[in-house]
Amino acid sequence: MPRGARPSSPRRCPLSRLIENKLGLRATQRLSYGGRTGYCSVLSADDAATVAAAEAEPSLFALVEAWLERTPFLEWTGTAGRGGGGGDGGATSFSFWTHYRDAVEAMLAADEASLRGFASTHSPAALEGHARDLAAQRAHFESLLDPEKYASSMARGERRLSHRAMQAALFITLFQREPGLQLPYRLLSALLSTDEQLCAWRARHAQMVHRMLGAKLGTGGSSGYSYLKATVERHRIFTDLFNIATFLLPESAIPPLPAELRAKLGFAFSMVQTPRALASAPGSPQASPPPLRAAPPHPLPDGGGGNGGVCPVGFH
């Protein structure tokens, strides 16, 4: 763009708005463009129709939220007599939210105990500051753990994912090393990278406009650089996923999952196994490699390689 020229009017560049709508940016989340009501008002009639149609369709955000809400194992009951981890051989119940809340309470209690131990070595002012920080940390965790407080934060626009979806995203992130959760975690990471790259693009665009135009107004009626700079934070889409890092706990502070649940989240979950092998969990006395039932190879068209129509690696 020649130095001194104004940035392209949104009337000629609806693609970014189309992409944002497909990803899930809400119309109410957008900054007002030059005081206009409705961001489509600055587009041509054809472009406005295309962008509005994309807004009416299910966005990637909505699809991911619905997918997270279907995450299994957040509440789970093991099979009685199948090695659920109980000494009496009975069924084992597991609630991730109870599991996580207990870990948070144990961590905060340990921090409070450490603070009491500083009474003889720290000044009253320092102790008071640490106490305020600890109280703020507890309140922050409670805003996630308490359903009513979480709903209030959603009503204020501070959070967007449903409580159930947020629980699932936290579960996937905390236990990302389990084989059954590695692909879901990679999907969440890809969403973060996509949002991050969009933010970086907006920031570079704003810097370019500032360098070329200074504080001139944009052709569409915006404030130019100031408007573009503000969109870097305001137009983020997967902010809830970024904020999950705030609620992660040290690995040593997270109680282990029940043995049978770990087996379900392992590679054994998708293998053809005997019931005894499926009940065995990694780290248990029976944790030898599970035997697989032999299965006849499936026929394949003989492409002339002389394999007789049999899969060369034995897949069925």
C-alpha cells in the first residue's frame, strides 16, 4: 500500500469477516465500526448477504462446544468385579469435577499451611499481601468450580463455553498424556493456534497501518489504527481455551485416575481383547501385554503384486 494511502474499505474486503463468522465470532462481540449499527452495513449488498448467511450457520465454536459436552468419562462407573481399583472388587465411581475440586482444595490448603509457616520469617505487611493473593486465587478457582458463579461470569460475557464443555476441555488438558485423549488435546491446541495466528495477523495489520498512515481515519469510517489495535483482543474467539492454563495444577497434585478408567483411556480401548485383558490396567500386577484374538486377514483386490488378495500387514 503506498505511503499515505488509506486502508482498504471493509466494503472491498469481507473475507476476514466471513472467516471470523465461520470460526464463531459473535456479532455482539464486534467493535462498532465508525459508530454504525451492524457491521454488515459497511459491506456491499452481495457481500453482506454472504457474511450474514455465514453468521446464521453453526460456527466452529458451536460445533466444538457441542463436541466437548459429549465427552465421555467425566462421570464414570467401573464394572463390578473387573478390577475397578476397589479392594472389595466392587464397582468404582468416578466424577472428574469432584476429583478436580479435591485436588484444588488440597493445593490451596498446602499453600495456606506454607503461609502460616512464614509467620516468623516474614513481615506482617508481606504476610498480608500473600494472604490477599491466596484469597484471590481461591476466589478465581471458585468462579470455575461453582456452577452459579460460572453462569454469572457467562452472563457478564467473561466466559463463553458452557460449564460442561469447560469441564471437558480441562479434563482433556490435564490428562492429555492418556492415549485416548491425545487427539482431542491436539484439536484443542490447533484451535488455540488458529486464534493466535488471527490475533498475530490483526496485530501486524494494525502496525502496518500505523506505520503507513499514523492516526488517519479509515475509509470505512473507523478510527484507523486505534480500531485495528482494539480488535486484536476484542475479536478473539477461543479465549476460554486460552484461560484453561490458569486452572491447571502441577502433575504431582492431581490424584491418579482409577485403574480401570486408565485402561479405558489407553490403547486397549480400541483393541479387540478378551475381557480379562481389557480389565488389566497399566501398572497393575496383570499389566502384561494384552493378548489379541487372532482374526483372519481381510481380502484385498490383487493388484498384480502376488499377495493373493491378502493384506500384507494382517489388518482386518
